[in-house]
Amino acid sequence: QSVLTQPPSVSAAPGQKVTISCSGSSSNIGNNYVSWYQQLQGTAPKLLIYENNKRPSGIPDRFSGSKSGTSATLGITGLQTGDEADYYCGTWDSSLSAYVFGTGTKVTVL
Amino acid sequence: EVQLVESGGGLVQPGGSLRLSCLPSGFTFSSYTMSWVRQAPGKGLEWVSIISGSGRSTYYADSVKGRFTISRDNSKNTLYLQMNSLRAEDTAVYYCAGGRTFTFSYYYMDVWGKGTTVTVSS
């Protein structure tokens, strides 16, 4: 049972925007930095966002991250068919002394 | 090219052991905090273990504590995961992943391997 909760799925038409929430607690999101990972079907995860809102080189600015209190959000604008994937949030949990992933969200482009 | 390549997966009987290896290239391995992350068939990502760049700090998920041991040899540029007392629920694809960080609070994984499959079955 993950300590970070995400919606199981979100969907939108091409060109639209989706947001994915990641809910945690003061021991994880509340006091540590959040990262987001994209996993395309049958491939390894890929870093999308780190330190709450920073994008690695090569990640388009259609992807954005934010954090408020004990929750974080990933936003994807201008949705493309290539964005269909599973998305996971992740952060350090200071109480568990462990890295924790969210439950994962499947993005579907209608 | 920045790369991680895992090896050592396979089929093992319950109660058996396996040692996974991860070979990095294209970056300074000793500067990276490394993790093992696994994914059971049809399931989400599960973090397994982490080791600091020096190897002095290690942490484990409760599900593997006391059975798995993470280690690294910076002179050989290799990360390891020794897995003992394996159970059916350890069946998964195991990914090696890492990132540069000053503290675990900032930790993120920007380099990932393609994974190696571990199947625990009689």
C-alpha cells in the first residue's frame, strides 16, 4: 500500500490539458522534494520533473510540476497521443527512511 | 551516452538466492546515489533499496529488509543487489536507477536501466 495517492486514470482529447494529483503527508511530500516519472508501455520509467517543478533537459515545457503543502500536481498541456503512459510521483519519506512512489496514473488520450 | 545495464535476473525457486548487477557508463558512478526499483507484472513501481555514492548509507523497503543487500564497488563501477530467501512476491522486473543528490530529501532518479526479470517459482 503506497503512502502517496494518485488517481488511477485521467483522460482528455488531443490538445487538451490534464492534471495528475499526488497526495501524501508531512513526512514525505510536505518536507521533501517531489519528482515525476513517465513510463511508456513496456519501457523503463523516465524522469519528467524533479525538485517539484524543474524539467530535465529534453523534456518539453508542456510538462509542469507544482507542490503545495502535502500534495503535488503534474500538468500536461497540449496533450499528444505519445503522452499515453503511466505516470508516477515519487519522494523521500523521512519517517520511513525510504523512497516512495505514488500509486500511478494512466493517461489516456481520447 | 549515459547508460545503466542490469544483469543477473532469472528463474529461481522459493527460498533461493540471486545477485543482480548494474553496470553504468557515461557518467561518474561514484557521484550518483543509486537505487533498485522493481515492478511486479501489471503493477506499479516499488522502490526496493538505495545506496549513497560512497556506499556508507543504505536503506531498504520493509518488504525486503533482512533479505536483500545493496552494495556498490566504485573501483569496479558496479552496483549489486544480493537477494536471499526469495519469495513468489519478489517476482518482478528489477530496474537499476540513480541520480546526483546532496541529501535524500532532494533525491530523484534521472538515469534508468532497461531492467532484468526475476521470477520466483517452483
